Amino acid sequence: QNIIHGPTPAEIAALPHLEALELSENRLTGTLPHFSSPVLRTFEVAYNELTGTLPEDVGVRHERMVNFNVLGNKLTGPIPESFARVIGLDTLTLSENMFSGTIPSALGEAKSLRYLYLDNNMLMGTIPAAIARVDSALAELWLHENLLSGTIPTTLSDL
């Protein structure tokens, strides 16, 4: 735990060969810049004071991402469907923010996704059955403390 504060420098986001970014538990503020590195695998900025939305093309820009963690910030808006394009995504942690809208059914296309944490947001609608495919690698799914409705898809019992 450091006391790094202020916005994320654009110079860090522009590093062309950045593979891992770990800036959790600081006092980073502002919006997330667009990170340009196509080899970014680990993105950890949990427990900061970040605001704004996630870039819609986050999955397109970072197809090698394995771990994406923005837990405990003040991020808003929808969950980008482009996360489904991340081939090796193992862990997606969007908990304890203010994400809204529905859970993208496209997340079910993320074949390597084992840990999906969407709890403590303002997500609405139903739980998409597509999240629990027959060949799903999903091991943990946290959805509590949202505004979800409807029934639990029976496909979740097949995990």
C-alpha cells in the first residue's frame, strides 16, 4: 500500500511493451486512460478513487489480458462486451463500483474465464444463461448486492 495520488499518467498508459500494471491501494483519481500495450496481461488498480467508464474496446485492445481488476473504485457505465474477446482472460473483477446496465451475455464467450466478480454494483436485469456454457471454465461467480431480477439460469447448476 502506497500513497500514490492523482491521475494515472498518460506516459504509463503509452508504454508499448507494458505487460503488468499493479497500482492497487493508492489514491489514484480521474478516469482510466487508454492503455496502448497489446501485451498487457495483468491490470490491477483496485481500491483507488477512479471514476468514469471503462473503454468499450478494452477487450479488443488487450486480447492477452489474464487478470483485470478494478475492485473498489467509483467506475460507472456498462460492462464492455469486448471482454468476451480476451482469449486468455482468467479473472475479471469489477466488484464494488457503480457499473450499471445488464450483464453482457457475451461474457459467456470468454472461454478461459474462471473467476467473474460483479458484486456490489448497480447491475439490473436477469442473469444471462450464456455465462454458464456447458464447456465453461467458470469456477466462481459473484453477483450479490446488485439490482438483478428474474430466476437463476438452470445452466449454472452444470458448472
